Amino acid sequence: MAKLVLIFASLSGAIAVGLGAFGAHALKSKLERFGNLNTYNTAVQYHFYHTLALLFIGFLLTKYSNQWLTISSYSMMLGILIFSGSLYVLAITNIKWLGAITPIGGLGFIGGWIFLALAIWQIKF
């Protein structure tokens, strides 16, 4: 499980950097025209913050076998895909109804942090 999480986080980091650069350069005028530059930037920020959290969780998984760490990693991955993914698509296409699914990804992030706390509570350091 640790290897999967670390690979996902590594690729997620590369994608976050790439999408951030793409948005800042190639898409900037389109995002400004739609008024969605802040939305896009929020997607990149949350994508990157939670990628770093996933790296941390992945490293914990190399040392500790804990169900809450596993659930936390899935929640974070789901959050990245749904929260940031829906905001990326919304910002680029201006399809506003996608904002309705974004909170599902936010719940994934919140759950991920709560499950991480439960894991850390249980781990004997």
C-alpha cells in the first residue's frame, strides 16, 4: 500500500506543477475571461497541499501498518481527484454545475485529515 500511495503522490505532484504552470501561462487569458483564475489557483493549491500530505502518509505506511492510514490515503486521493479535478474542469470549461460535486472532494480531504489523526493516535512511537 505504501508504494502505491507514494507513486500516486509523486505523479500527483508532477501533475500539480504541470497544471499550475499550464494555468499560469497557456490558460491564463481564458481563465481570466471566464473569471475563473482564482478557482483554478484554488484547485492547484489544494492539489499540491494534499499531495504533500499523501507523501507523509505514504512514508508512515512504510513503517506502520494501520487501517486508518490506508483509509486516510484513499480519502486524500479521492479528494484530489474530485475536489481539484472538478475545479480544474469548471475553470477551463466554465461548466458551473461541476461546482456542485466539489464539496464531495472537500469531504474526502476532511476525512483524510481526520483518519490521519486517528492513525497517529493509535501508532506507538
